[in-house]
Amino acid sequence: MSTTTTLLQPLTIANAPAGSKSTLEGVQKAFGFIPNLMGVFANSPEMLKGYLALDAEWSKTSFTPQERTFALLAASLENECGYCIAAHSTVAKAFLKVPAETVAAIRAGESTGNKKTDAMITLVRELVSKRGHASPEAIDAFLAVGYTKNQVMELLMAIALKTISNYLDHINPAPLDAAFESEK
């Protein structure tokens, strides 16, 4: 967790720059509220739109919604971003109906009991921790459980997303939203 002073406050539709207002309206419609980290992104309309554009493309990849969330959670764990760990844990359990035990295992760095999930999480965490220098063993294990070579590349989108949001939260900690508080 960072001790950095907050540089930018989370914005609302009412006080966001004109270029962020309609994007924040879409975020509010999708989530039912504006997560504080998205409110921080809104200080720069380009940053907010760019992040959400990359997220939209990530959602079109060949991974399932659960796999996408696991990849985002794994990257956030490796980057030690409490805000994003709580947010992705909440999404996994509340919206994607992932068993609490699975989320707890991922967060604890333990096996989920699913070889495919474990291979993906291992590869994501290794890519993050070694700055893209994954071992041949981690890549081979990922491919051996049924993932494809293209999916190795697609994981980089998750890592890019989390590098942006995790690092923003490190340099500008956002208050944890009430919706994510139970996963703190």
C-alpha cells in the first residue's frame, strides 16, 4: 500500500472536465456508481477514455469473463494494489459467481484446484514480476492446459490495464469504494 499524498481527487459527473462527463455517465450506467479510481482517471479525459478503450478490447479477447477477472486480479496482486485487488475480488464473487474459496486461493497464492486457472495465474504473475520475461516452463504449462499462443499475447492486455490502474493507485491512492470494502 502506498503512502503517497493524493494528487488528484476522484471526480463526479458534475465536476469532471467536459471531455470526461459522457464517459463517466457510461461508467455509472455500467456499475451503478462511479468507482473512485475511475473518478481519478476522469481528471484526464484522454486517460479515462484510453483506459476504458483498452478495457473494451480486453473484454473481446478469447478468455472467459472469469478468466479475464482472474488475470486482472493476478496482476493486481503482483503489483500490490489493494484497491484493484478488492475491486476484482468483488467482481469475481458478486457478479461472476466465482466461489469465495477460489478467490481466496488466488489471493493467497495457492492452487485453485483448477490446473488451467492456476497455469494462467502463474503466467500472469511471472510476466508482471519479471517485466515480461516469462520462463519457458510457465509458457509451456499455460499452453499444455489448452491455452493458445495468441492467448499468451492477449494476457499482455490485462497486464497493461493493471499496470495503468495499479500504478495510478500507487501514486494517487483512491479511497476504497463501499462496494469493494468487504474485500479489503
